[in-house]
Amino acid sequence: MFGLRVIQAEFGDCLLLEYGNAGAPRHMLIDGGPPEIYERHLRKILKRIADDGGKLDAVVLSHVDGDHITGLIDFLADIRDNGKYIDIDELWMNSFTKVEGEGLEPQMQNLAALGAGAMVKTAEALLTIGEGNALTLLAHQIERPPNEKRADPIITVDTEPAEISFDNLRVRVVGPTRANIESLREKWEAWIENHTNALVGGDIYVMANSDGSIPNLSSIMLHVKADGRTMLLTGDGRSDHLLDGLGDAGLLDAAGKLHVDLLKLPHHGSNRNATKKFFSRVTADIYVASANGKDDNPDLATLIWIVEAADKEGRAIQLFVTNETPSTLQLVEEYPPAQYGYTLELLPSGTSSQLITLAD
Amino acid sequence: MATNRMIAHYAHETELGAAKGILGAPQMETESYVIYDQPDDATVKRLEDAGLIVEIVEDPALAFRRGDVFDMVAKTSAPMAAGAEAGAPMEPGTLGEAIPAAPAYFMVTLSFPLSDDLRKKIEAFGIRLLRFSPPASYSARLTPGQVTDLRAMPEVAVVRPYVDLDTGTIFDSLPMVVKAAAPAATESYEILPDRREDFAEVVDFLTARGIDYELKGRVIHMTVPSGSAIPGELAQLASPPSVGPIEPLFDLRLHHSGDLPAALQWLANEGIAVVGSSPRKIRVRLDGDDGSMYERLRQHDSIADIDPYLPPHVDNDLARQSLGIDANVGGAINAVLRQNGSGEIIGVADTGIDATHPDLAGRLIIAIPRGRPGNATDPHGHGTHVSGSIVGDGSTGSGIRGIAPNARLVLQSLLDSRNRLGGLPLDLNDLFDEAYQQGVRIHNNSWGSATASEYVVNSEEVDEFVWNHPDMLIVISAGNEGTAAAPSHGLTGFVDLFSIGAPATAKNALTVGASRSSRTIGGYSQLTYGQAWAPHFPAPPIQGEHVSGNPECIAGFSSRGPCTDNRIKPDVVAPGTDILSTKSSTAPGKRFWGLDATDPAHYAYMGGTSMAAPIVAGCAALVRQYYREDRAHQPSAALLKATLVNSTRWLTGGDAIANHGKSPNYHQGFGAISMQHAIPNAAVDFQLDFIDGWQTPADVFRVSGERRRYQVTADRAGELRVCLSWTDPPARAIQNILHLTVQNLQSAKKYLGNEDRAKLLNGMDRDNNVQIVRIANVQPGERYMIMVTNTSLLQTPQPFALVVTSPSSVPMSRLP
């Protein structure tokens, strides 16, 4: 079987891949959502898997950002403190240090330390930058160091050139590319130069996330297939980076296009991470947006691009959004589903998750 | 003609006689030293052979003429004669700058130590020297006539104006210092989102409205037209951030409290907002400053120092809470010591406390809410953890106890609604005084600012409080700024120097660094430094070393000395990794290094110098109880500090002795607290003698050059340990210079205080107000003289504390 369980993560992402044998499905968790998602929804879902004798083949953090990582921190801390109720085989994440280059982070922290003011003298206060390090620490504590089974400390299209198999699932890393990482490094260096003042007293992640969303751009993006069906899981990545990676991975056709069964929209359907053109090059039958209207996500423009692109080609599509938002209401009003050949499905209010099945 | 001078220190009249026999009448004679012009090397050798300790002191006038002492003068805008250019020949005392017609502040550089006679001569001109600035300068307020008087004195090398660079701050290089304020007709606000994930919402809101903003770490600064509705609208967001006016705050330290009214008046005339003031400090807000006001402050005569005030805050996203004390340490101490803290009251200024915790409920005298009205609880967890390390009594039945489980606690909750330490007062004197009034005599501070080993106004307030309350021991965590990311004072793979925080740089505090606990299970103990904090420990050996497990090593994150005035810090270290202690019920588990496997609801692991300090505060309570109960003595802070420093065990881990293998060094200070060597106990056999000058007028210095001598005789083999400590007048660098000398009276061999210290310019330690001598393998029948002297006193009287532990049965006696 093959499906994607979309978990109610409000403005964040929390996704569970299900595959393998329908009688004893296998699982891979991608992101944990923002605060409270683990306690409210994810924990009981993982418990049920464990109770049925299952485990997690992998836990993937797409990128270091509060609305993706917090639930994973809560999850790992829970396992650490209250017992490992479910097994995790491996953890994938690209840490700040690894991605941005060693030496950069201490440099920024030294600046930050100078202006940090009085603080409680726990070791974390200065030594741990952001939740990325918190998750790394927890990963080590539960003896699942990040990327331990991967070819390289940084997961990229280039360092994982082959498909990675979990039972019937085939995973191809399609982002970031090594070239993306290099350009990000340069971007960071320039950013640091321009923000030296701000860094004094600073929380690097917060500032970076608020100012150009630099860490987002290093999102691990995956092309997964099983039983002949395909999905693209895109984190908060940028569409041009995704196209780079799809190209490098040889997944684009001669016209530079790709069709998948399911596309998880990058960055909660924000119109800042994708372009109209992207949605004509990368198409799907089902589009998933994990968003609740915060930051105007999913953006109405994104939804319209998708609907118009499909309508133009006469493809019937389904939009799956985890919450009703002003943009979904407006879309339905301005682009009546019957007229434009799409359906809009919402995660029913009060439910923790919904499984979108691609193959039984 | 100026020349270098020799200070020859003598311990006996025979040595004094030898000096006079060789060189004739000295230029200056005191009870412990004589001064001559520098003789030739052969003569120096003869004096040393006669037993004198010889110091060669360069005449400041010579250095001045060479241009390498006061080169800063040439960089200032102060009007000067051409001859005052750096490097130009210059006769002492003739700096040709314009002398203000009215009294003003000056720096006076002496060619001789400040003897009693010299001070009286200077005072006869109606001059009071305010503070000492090593190696030989003093600040003073002078009239033009007094400048002339001083320049005529042969003992005075240089008199020059106190200039803006003297007033400068270490933070000058940071553009933030004067950039924070907004132009007129606008207002600047500081926005602090409640949670990390709320940042984007605020930024998007501001961006959408075209508002100028600047990200400053955890806060966002924005500038809006005066009267803008934006601040109000921000409060309507889904997750409303805290919004308040930006406060570009600076602490001004005055030369003299008498200048306060005039300084306040001047500030009022200048239109500078005063936030608050204490006798020698004014906190101002430089609204709308383009930098020129800051410059005027620097040049203002009565302002001695300017520090930007760094608002305190806690790192609520990252600081994971744990509490507790290393069971092994606690177990060992309780096994050999009778003391349990009974009768002691310990103050803890921290986030708050979970007063419902069974281990703490019976120990708490009062929890004072200073940060949140009526609320001293601990959603953060830090304060509960720290408190448990000191007084946790194991009421849950866990067996996990603090170091002084019978002591009682006064908790000052500093955590404010913005997750900062907003409960700290303008002047730290007020924080300590509040606790002192509650009976607190040992006060723990597991917080601070990262000031890169600089001594700031906060440090001075600690020193001032102890100077005025000599029986208040203030314990401060050294800081967690230790990093091996790019060592500039050491080797790759070893932690760098100069990272002590403030107020941990205070002279009169007991500053505690963190060693590694012996724990091999739980918390981060199984992780390496490279795994846990990769950016800071990128290279072996420390990269591959475990966070805990080797108690001979220092925690990688523990801040290292020295202070920028060359003082040794930390004073001591104690375990500070994977410490198990009480867990606040309202702090989530993920904030800790791990929860206790047996009782995760009540105990958790944590690490940091925050965790090391309370262990030492608890030890201080045991020592204090000993003096009160067994010696019928109310100990001074200096005596408690001396007793604890005297106890230390020298750690031998590679990182603990990097750069310098002998005690003291800048990684572990004087070493790790070892209570079995602190006070008499069943396990280790020694006699403890002490002098505590604050209670015995005979042991107080009133005159420069005085000495006090004592004798102890061994009647069995063992180790002789001596520690001298004194509470020095508040100011950067040691103001009253005391020395410790120990002599074997049979062999005549002399041992100088801190003679194995890391920075050794000459034999006598002029930098530290804690000094030790240790002599292993003392034999029965050996007699030792212990001598305390002073070279120079700025403020008197100066008491001192001396602790002597020895293989003796006869009490230490006093020599004339």
C-alpha cells in the first residue's frame, strides 16, 4: 500500500508516509509541526503504530524551523524521558553547522554573546543555537545520531545519488543540491556581514527565519514512490531549487516537466516560494497544503495558479487543505470547483489526521 | 633623574640590616620593605642571597617619556603642548596641557608605592586619591593649585587630565551602543514575541505596513512616527508580543558620590533622561542620540566610566531545566562532615521556585517576587534546580539531597513576564541588601552577562556590597562562554581564555566554574562535546571527550579567566555537568538535559556553571556552620572564601592544565572544592587556624608597609596549606595590595603567595586578592613563619582573612 497521512499541524507541517503491506504498514515521519501538535495529535498516532507492532523506518526533519521541528523535539524528549514506546531506525536532518559551514556559527554566537545581556547560566543559553542543536542533542541521547546511515553528514541530491529503499518505498532526495548549499553559504556570509549589529544579542535562527527565511531554503525535499504511485514532499523549499534537484536527479522529462500523484505544496502554499510557472512544470493529481491561514497561507494566488494550470490542461485535481482559510473560501467563490474541474477537501475539524491513499 | 627602583621585601630585621649594610639608608622604609634606586645585578644577587625578595619597578616617568604608558593621551582631543606627543622626551610632571581653571579630575602617577607618609603628604594638599589604576596611577579631583603642588613632589611622576578614553567602555566597538535611539518626532519600540515561532507574524505585520525595523536577536526594534497606532495594533495580533519603548540604557559611574547632585543637574540641563541613580551610578536613556551625546558623556568631568546596560534576559527557548546535585558529591560530603547547613540562611536570586516541591517546601523562608507581581513560581525551572542543589532535603524519599539540606532559603524571583531577569534592581546593592535584611549571609547568583572577562559596574556593585557588608559571601557562576571554536590564546582543541561573565569578574565574590561530573549514565553524559555542541568543539581532543565522566576535567563550556585586569578567575570549580536536582513541576521535560529515571516528576538533569555555583554555596554554608558552632566565630566572606579556596584539589585533566599546569591557572582557578580539606573532619587529619581581621583589630592594616607574622610548628608529617583573602575596596583591579609569604624557619626557604600562578611578571603577586601557599611533605618539628604584608593601601582600614591548615596540634602563634 502507499499513502500519506496528513496530520493537523495548524500552520506547520507534520506528515506520515505509509507504505508496505496493508496488513502491517511501514512508516516514515516527516516533520513534527509547531508546539502542541505532538501532544494533541502526533503522539497518539505514533502510539497506535507502536501498539500494532510498527516502528518508524525514518524520521525526517525537512529543515530547522519552529513549525516543523518543535513536534520532533517534543517527540524525542518524550521518548528520552518516558521510554521508547516506538522504535526509530534513522533520523535525517541537515544541521545548521553542517549546512552553513563550520566556523560561521561560533562567529555569530560570539557576536551574540557580547550583547546577550544577563542570562541564566545554563549551558544551553549560549552554546545551543536554536532548536536544531536541541534536536541533535536529543538524537544523540536516544542513540540515533543524525544521518548516521546516510552517505554524508549533509543530505543532498549529490550525496544521495541513488534511491533509498524501505520495503516497497523508493526515496529519491531531490533537494537541496550541493550547488544550492554553496549558494546558501554565500548568502549567509553576506547576510552576516549586513546584520552584524543585529546579531549582537541575537538568536540566529529567529532572525534568519524572519529575514529571508534562509534556513528554509535548505529544506530536504523528497521524491517518493511505491506501488507505481509518486509523491513530492517539499518542506519549505523554493521551487527553483526543487526544479534544480529534480533535474539533477533525472526526474524531469524532455520538456522539463514532471507529473506526480501527490504534491505537498512548498511552504504551506505560500506564494513566495513558488511561481505560477512552477505549477505548470510540476503537476499532480492531489495537492496538499498544510496551513491554517497564518501568514495568509495557503496564498490565494498559489491556489489559483494550481487550479488554472490544471484547468488549462483539462486535468481533474484534488486540493487537500488541513484547515479552512480565507483563501480557500475565496477560491471556491471565485473559482467554482464544478466549473474548474477540481475538488477541495479539508481535514475535518476536530480530527487529528487523514490518510490520503494512493494505492491499497 | 628618574630611574628604576627596587622594592626589597624583608621578613626579619636581620634581612633589613643586610640591605642597609649593602646599600646604606633607603629612600623609603616600612615595616616590610625598603626602596632603593635599582642597583646592579650583583648587588641584587647579594640581597637575594641575604633572603630579601627583590622587585624591580620601572619608574613611570621613564615609561612615560618613552611613550608607552600614556600613549592614549596623545590620541585624545585634550589640548597639549607639542612635547606631549607619544614618544617625545618629556620631563615628568610637565605635561603641558591646558589646566582647567576649575577643579577637575586627573590621573596622578606615582614613582613610589603609596606609603602612609606619601599619602599624608598628598592629603596635606587637601587631595584625596579616589581609586588605584595599576600599575601606579590614581584618580583624583584637583584644583589648578593642587596640580602644581603635586607636580612639584619628587614622588609624583605624572599628573594628567582624566580623559575620555579613561571613561571609555569595552563596548565602544559595538555600533549598537549609540545606534539604538530614534530621531526626533519618531519613537522607537522594542518588540519581544512571546515565542520563537511568533517572530514571522510580527515581521510580516511590520513589513506589510512598511515599518522600519531591525532585528536585534530576540527582540525587534522598530521606529514609527510619534503617536503611531502601530504599537497598539501589534497588541491585537493573534499571539501578541510584548511591546515597549526602546531603552538605550547606559550606566554612568561617577568618580565621587559627592558629584551626584551636580551630575544629575547637568543631565537635566542636557535633556538626558535619568532612569535611576544610586550614590555613584546613574542609569540614563539616550533617546534620540546621534552619538554626540554619548561623546559628551564620555568627556564629562565627573563621569569615570560608561557601560551600556545590557538588559537581563533568560533564554527560555533553549535553557532546559534540571535541578539537583551530584549524588556522589553529596554523598561523600555528608559521609565525612558533621555539618548540614543547620542555622544557615542562603539567598538565591534566580528565576523562581516551585515551593510545592517536597524537597524544598520545608526549607523556604520566603520567596520574594521581584519580576512578576505576586508570583515567584518557576515555569522556567532554573531556580528550582539551583535551590535543590543547595537545600533540597530529599523529602520525597529519593535520597537526592542538596549540599546543605538543613539550611534555609530566601529566594528572590527575578523572572519577569517577558522571560527575562527583569527582577534585577538598578543597583545590585539593593538585591543583596534585600536578602541581607532577611538574614542571608551566603548568596547564590547563577546568572550574568557575557562581558568577555571585563569588570563592569555590576561587578563593582558586588564588590561594594561586600566591602560594606564584610560577612556576606556572594557566590557567582563564572559563565558558560567557554569555547574552543577558534582559540586565540591556546591550542586547537582546547578551550580559549578571557570568557568570564559579569558580575562574575567581581573581586570580592567567589566565582565558580564547572568541572565535569563523574556521571556516566543519564543526561548528556554519554555524548561528546563534539556531538553536543559541535560548533564550539570542532577539533580533538575535546571534540571527542564526554560531557561528563572524567571528574579531572573542566566542562567545555565553563568560562575561563583571567579577568582583563589579570586577576585569576574562576576562583574554584565544582561539578557542573549532568547534575541531578529538583525539577519544577511547571517546567516541561524537554527543557532539561534529561529526567531522573526513577522519579521523573521530581528530579532532572541539568548542566552549566549555574549548577556548579550552588554546590559551592552549599559548601560555604557547611563551612560557616563550622565556624559558628565549633569555633564560636562569625566568619567574614573573606574567611569563607579563604577556607574554600584552601580546600581545593588540583585537577589533572589535560584541559584543566592546558597552557599552565600549576596552581592557580585560568581554567580551574585554584582547583576543585574538596570539603575533606576545608574543615576538620573524620577522614583527613589536619589542624585549622585562622585569622579574620574584621573581628580582630590586631589583624587589620592601617599603614602602608605593615606586616603581621604568625608561626606554626608541625608535630607530624603532612601538608601545610595557607590561603590569604581580603575584601578589596570596590574598583577595577586590586586597590590595596597585600602579599602572603611563608618561610621555613629552619631552612630559611621562602614561599610567595601564588608563586606558581599562570601570569608571573615578578615574584610578588600584585593582581590577586586571593593568594595561596602549599607545602607538601612538611616534617615533624619544622617551624614555619606565615607573614602577611602590604605594599600599598589606598583605603584603610584593610582587614584580611588567613586560613592555615597544618599537621600540628599546637595552635598557631603570633610573632612580633
